[in-house]
Amino acid sequence: MLRTHRQQAFFAAVAGLVGLAGGFALAGWTPTYFVIAIDAMVVRATPGFVVNWAIETLGQESHYLHIALSVVLGYLLLSGIAFASIVGSQRVPLPTPVGAVVAAIAIGLVTAALAGTTRSTLAIALSVGAVVAIAELALGPDGRGADDTETDRRRAVGTLAGGIAFAGIALTLGRRTTDDALSVGARPAPERETVLEMVADANDADLDVDGLGPPVSPIESFFSVDINSTPPIVDEDEWTLSITGAVDADQEIEYEELRDRPVEHRHLALRCIGEDLNESLLDTAIWTGTPLTPLLDAAQPHGEYVELRAADGYRTTFSRSFLDDALLTYGMNGQLLPREHGFPVRVLMPGSWGKLNAKWVEEIRILEEPAEGYWEEQGWASEAPITAVAKLWAVNDLGDGHFELGGHAYAGTRGVERVEVSTDGGETWDEAELAEPLPGEDVTRQWRYEYEATETHEVVVRSVDGEGQLQEREESGSFPDGATGWVRQTVEVE
Ligand SMILES: Nc1nc2c(c(=O)[nH]1)N[C@H]1C(S)=C(S)[C@@H](COP(=O)(O)O)O[C@H]1N2
Ligand SMILES: [Mo]
């Protein structure tokens, strides 16, 4: 009996693996994969304080926690159903592959309920069903398996090897499926050549510090932060943006209409309010879109507050004045907005922390009373001014006692006027070299500093913003209104 259960569990375990893999091959890591649906449920069920704690202590890595949990839950679901079917088919004794058919139907129904009926649903059902059928054959109607352990062992090893090989192939296919699903196609962003030239011009100002990114970040290295483990896939032909709530004339705009409106390209930085002082959730890009104001005016709003709603269920809230200079954005560095940055359309608002700049935006709701969005509900400030920071992202030993420091500095729309460097722990200060300022108000600025040192020392960097204000010295964590303090680092000299 014990041996039988062990064998049943073994086949169920392989069935779970094969099912996960088969589904991944066809759905990829996208919302049609049932594990992503489980993940969304896990995230929704996690209390706010746990989310905050995870972000504060683990940052973006905290996503791996719920992803891992969701993969385990998805696996347990599939292997659990497989196990029940194998055991059941032998208890009842039914002719072989009835258990497999039952397993396939049950799994098809459950995964379809979670993530919709797709080819991936079918693939999962068939994959698990196949392993259950193999189990039924191997264990026989009485569930005892072959009469000699050697045959049992060979079958088990064969099944496991087949399962692993299948999973390997499925993993490769699934990666490709993911890439295909996430790519937004070859349609160029408007005035692409112009924007590419603007990017090249901007990066002429690069101070060429080893290990430091250029003034305008390439899309591949532009940070990405959101509540999802994979971006929502929004079809631009079905997408609309509505302006509703406390307005006299509701508006609804389609993608093509938006693209026909006047085009603007803007240098704009984004920075995540949750980042640590010297973290790198801060980048500047050149964004293409159309100003929101004429559309908003047409709606005749009569409330002073706003809630943006997005396709991933994200909501963010703030005062309407933030929208004054907002750009409905559909291009980034000359390409269509990549999915992870909000395809088809996101909002960008100079002078606001990243979290207000909703990606995949679908609705601008004007409110008469202030409200709280996803992060505001967890206590994060909505309208806090962007804290100034000089990042220290490169420390290079140039040899012969020469050192080079470099980073990007940022102070929201106040701009960066100066970066100061101390190489003696803050006793004395010297001015760093600054890159030519990028056009636009809300941009980062590269800095560089070269000096000589003969012994281990502490470097401290700080900025002065465009209003002459020295970067806040007092250290504070990012919650609830952005990190403050001066970045310091010990540089070892042998
Ligand atoms: N729809 C949606 N928009 C969102 C988010 C989100 O989770 N969902 N995250 C916000 C946060 S916290 C930040 S810092 C910025 C990051 O933008 P990026 O990923 O393009 O760098 O997007 C904002 N917009
Ligand atoms: Mo953020």
C-alpha cells in the first residue's frame, strides 16, 4: 500500500511539472498563463503592510517571493488533481485512461476559470492527462505496478527523464512566446528619426565615466517598477482613454485619434519614490506623445482631484494641477512605448514621483474630493516634492593614485545646479564637473569628479538644486515621501 502511494505521488509530481511546462510553452509569462492569474490573486490577498515591508527591505526583488509562491501553488494544484485522478481511477477500478480523461477535464476547467480558455489551457490539460495515463498504464488497474521492482524503477526513471526533457523544451518555447507576446510590433513611433537625433544629441553630453549610463537611458536599461509580475497586454485597437467623473462632457479617445493629435517630444525623468538613496530607480528618456490639456479642457472638469485608472487595476490619486503639463505618452526614445513602460499609452507629469505616472492608463476620473489610490492607501505620499539626490554610481581607480567618481543627480523640476564632492568624509568640499544640461525642466544631470588619494578615505556627494537649495542632509528611508541624506562610500586604497 505504502509503495503504491509513493508511486502514485511520484507520477502526480511529474504530471504537475509537465503541466506547468506545457502551459508555459504556449502562454509564456503573460496574463494568459494560469500561474500569473494565481499570482494576481496572491498579490491582491497580501495585506498592505506586508507589501510595504517587502518593498522596503527587498525592493524589486520582493516580486520573486510572490512569483515563487504562485509557481508552487500552481504546481500543487496540477499535481494535486493528478494525484486524486490516479488514486481515484484505481479505487473505483475504471478502465485505463479514464483517470487521465477526468484529470484533463478537471484541469481544463480549473485553469480556464483562472486564466480563460486558450491554447495554453488545452496544453496543460493534455500534458497532465498524458502523464496520468502513463501512471495508469504503469501501475495497472490494481494500482500495484509491475511485479518486479526493476520494471517499476525503469518506468519511473523513464517517465521522469521524459518529463524533464519535455519541461526543458517547453521552457525554451515559453521564453520565445513571452518575447513575442511582449513585443509591440514594428510600427515606428512618429518622427522616429528626429527623436533618434535628439537621443544622440543628448548623449553627446556624456562625460564618459566607465560604468555610468549616458544622460538619456536606453530602453533596455531604463528601470521598470509596477505591481505586476508581467505587464498587461493591451490591444491598442480596443484601447480607449476616457475622461469621466466630475466633468460636464465625458470624453473617449481611441489610439488612432490620439496619434493624430499634435506630437511633442520631451526629455523627462522618472524616479520611484520607494527607492533607496543610492538605488538606481531613476532614469531620463525622450518621450513622445500629445499634451493632455486640450482633451481635458473639452471635458470641462469641475473637480480639483484626479484618479488615474489603468488596465492592471492600478489607481493613483493627486490634485488636478499635476495634469496641467501632462503628456499622454505613446513613444519612448523613438520607439513605440514598450509594454513594460505602459503600451499603448501612459501619463507623464513633470515634477511628480514615478508612481503618479500611470502606465496602461484607461481612465482619467475627475473627483470633487481627494481619494486614495493603490500606494496612497498604504500610506505613501501622493504629492510630496521630489527630494534632491546626487547618486554615486561609479567609483573608478584610474591607477597611479588617481580616482574618478561619477553619477547622475536629480531634483525634479528644480533642476541641478551643482554637485559637490568631499573625499574626506564631509570635512571639505569641491565642485564636480557637470554634463551640459539636457533640454527640459524635469531631467537628470550627469556629474564626474577626478582626484588623487593615497589612503583609504570616505567619499560624500551632495547636490544643490536650481533654487540654490542644498540637498537635505538628514538621512531618512524612502517611506512615505522619498529618501533623503547624502550618499557616502568608503574607497579602499592599498
Ligand atoms: N498602471 C501602472 N502604472 C504605474 C505603476 C503600476 O504599478 N501600474 N507603477 C508606478 C510606479 S511606482 C513607478 S515608479 C513608475 C515606473 O515607471 P517605469 O516602469 O516606466 O519606469 O510607474 C508608475 N506607473
Ligand atoms: Mo514607484
